[in-house]
Amino acid sequence: MSALEKVETLVKGVDEKSKHIVTYLAREKHARIKELTDLIFASSDMEVLMRIKEIINPKAQEITGKDAIKFEQSKIDPLTGEKIFFNWWINEELTDSAHDDFVDVMDEKSILRIVVALPTQEKNVKVKVNGSLLVISGKKYYKEVPLSYIVEKKADVTLNNGVLEIKLSKVGK
């Protein structure tokens, strides 16, 4: 099972708030507890900690045999080389192939902007929001992009010279 398939299986097996934590960490690789608390509009940091301990990690244990999220006092970010202190990290096994250089998700105040480089032969692409996943499909292209926010189902989609741009309005922002 690929890393992306493991993340998708994990996301399908947990509640909505836990999905947002997993998809956010799958994209960002690490976060402070406050970021995760704000992400799901939790009443306290303890709510996030309990979700990780009682919902997310037990489900990940079923799927991969390992916890999905763990706390590190100090760790080097393999992407930037920067030393990161006091963050929650997603298991690297869940990120190896989940990262795609041809998909860029930008978090802008009230929207998520997703830019995707498509194969040149793709002319008609369908875009659908399915829970916490953005599904992009065409004749020879299929991609599921984990979303870190609750978004409206309606998407503003532009395709120009093989570059697909999708704008999704965040709910509650």
C-alpha cells in the first residue's frame, strides 16, 4: 500500500475533525499544537491531544502498525534542513509518496488555491470536493488531494495550457 493510499484509508476511518488534522499534517509534515487546535476550532489543546491518542493513532496502528502522529521536542525538517522544536509530526511512512511536486496547495485567507500541472492531452477535467478530499479526474489523470480545511463544494476552476487552477472557499473563515 502506498503512502497516499495509507493516508486515504486513515482519513476514511476517522471523524471529520480528525480528518482535518491528518490531511493538514500530510501536507505540512509537522505543526504546533496551537495550529491544530485552531485548524479544527477545538475548545482546547487537550481536545486535539485526545483525538491523536484515542482516534487517529489507534486507527493508524490498524492500518500501518505504527502511530500516525507523534510529538518531537527537536527534529530536523528533511525538506528545509531547519531544526524544528516542539512540534507534532506525521509518520514519514505516510508522507513519502503523498507529496506530489506537480500539485501545489496555497492557503490564502478565505480560500484554498490548488494549482496542478496536468498531462498536455488532458482537456476535460472534472473537479469534485468529496469530504476532506479534492478529486481531480480526466481521461488519463486521477488525483485525490487531501484538504486541510472544510471548504464549499463549489469550485472555481480554470484550465490554461495544461495548468489547472482550482479555488475553493473555506467554510467558517
